[in-house]
Amino acid sequence: MSPCIIIASPDQRCRARLTRLLGGKVTANIVEAATLRDTFNLTEERDPTLVIVDDVLATLPEFRAVQMLFTAIDTRWLTLCTRPGDGRSAIAPTASGLFCLDLTAPPQRILEQVRAVVRNPKKRVSGAPAPSPSAGRSWRRLALIGSSTGGIEALIRILSEYPAQCPPTAIVQHTGQGFGDSLTKLLARNCAAEVRPMEPGLEMRPGRVVIAAGTPRHMELAGASGPPALRFTHAGPVAGHCPSVDALFHSAVPRARKVVGVLLTGMGSDGAQGLLALRRAGAMTLAQDEASSVVYGMPRVAFERGAVCEQVPIGGIAAAILKTAAASSGAGAEPRTGARA
């Protein structure tokens, strides 16, 4: 496949101008994207050498998932500055580790900068992790996880340590509407187990991770007995969010003794009250510790309310989930190190 450059900007005139400037002058096909969702999908499809992202898109919260995809497949990216006099230099450092491409700079300078990046070969990047030796373990608990700001990195860290036959797992991640499928694809790249978006009636079973994100509906655990399955509900926001972590956790209270509830980094308090209800009903509950949280909001509120059996650094959460999910349902509800009764 020929080298590819993606130009991502909501401004059609900006995309057209840069396409004309680069077209025929760099050894790469030029592809345009108007949204972050299109950018994510095109990046997966085309495996580009370079993505040029309008700084308007790069400041959106959903860009973090796109950036994580760039990292996963070693795609270089530049932010695109389109407004003259905004105080940013054409070689100002950016989160990409490269520089900001100034569309108001002389065309030759822009060409030189793009060519310099395109000439840099990509590294070979492996796919999802190999299955863990613990793949044959029997699971006695489900894992329910909630996360918000900083959660994408935390989830990748956890799922990359999951075995192919992991505990049945359901995850609520706060993100922009319509971005759930892209997030699911990103997490699937980093997990040996099956990762799929939420669908009504989907059974929770070993080796499956279900994601609810970017949807106007809540994901809940259905029923109090029988094979665990998931359902959508159409209630309004809970704790300010839809889908809500609290909605998922509260729905699991009838099965609490067979649940591991996990609350990761994030702003606000979503999930704290539901985690408390789970703990009181006999679930094992974990929260990410302050030192490793990007935003110690949701875990802090849960800890202060007495909802947390144990606070764990992000590097230890996967192991804690696997250990607890394999334990008998009568163990684990008592507080341990870092817990507050």
C-alpha cells in the first residue's frame, strides 16, 4: 500500500488548501477527514505515515482515543495551526513530540516539514497481546469497571494484562457521543480477549469484554439470577452522565457477591454511590489510587464514602481483578490496605 497522509480538519477550505499544497509534491496519497471519528476509522483502514490534525480537533476530549491509536500503530501526527498571530510558532513543541504545522507559513517551509516526517520509516508494531498463561482459570466473579478522564490509558493498561479467557467484564467509559465504536476498536487492539460494543441481551461470559461509551443509553446487568446478560435502559443522565457508571453498579447489586466493582480515574462522583451499594451487598470493590490517577475525582469520592475495599495503583489493578474474580464469592468484602470502613 502506498504511503498515506490524512488531513483532519472540520474546515473544508483548510483541508482543500493543504491538499493542493501537498498534492504531487510528497510521495504519499492525501486523504481528508472532517471529524475525529472519520480520522480514527481512516487511520485504522489506511495505516498512514502521517496525520495532520487541526488544533480545533486536537483540543477535543475524544482526541485522546485517536492519539492512543497513533501510539499503538506508530503513526506520526502534527497539529495544524490555521490562525495567524495566535502566538504559536511553526516549530513549537506539541503533544505529538514533533511540531505544530503553521498553515500561514511559506508553502516551501510546510513542504519541507511534511517531507521530513514522511521520510521517517514507521516501526513494526505487533497486534494484540498474546494470551496469558492464566487463560484456563475458572472465574467466580464478574468485573464491572467505570472510568472517565484519563480512563482510556488506564483501560489499555488493564486490558493489555488480561488473558484471552478473562473474567466476564463490562466497562462504562465517559466519552463523546458516537465515539464508542472507535474506543472499542482501540481497546480491542490492546487485549487478547474479545472486546465488543454493548448490544442488548449480550451475554457476559469468560473471554468477553463489553464496552458502553458514547451512547445515550445506560448499560445495566439484567436480572438477579441465571446467566448474566446486559441490557440498555433509556432513563436520563445518572450522576450527570449517560451511560453512567452508577447505573451499571446499582443494577448489579442483586448479584453483588459475584461481582468485582472497579472505579478508575475521572472527574466528578459517577460510580461512587453505586460502588458503595455493591460493597454493602457483598461485592469486592477496588479503586485506582491517587498517585496513578490522572484525575483523582471519582475514586476519591468513593473512598471517602466508604465504598472502597482497596485502593490500587494502575499497574496492579489487572492482577487484583484477576485474583479477586477467581476467589470464592464469600471472600473479599472486608477492607484491606488503603480502605476506609
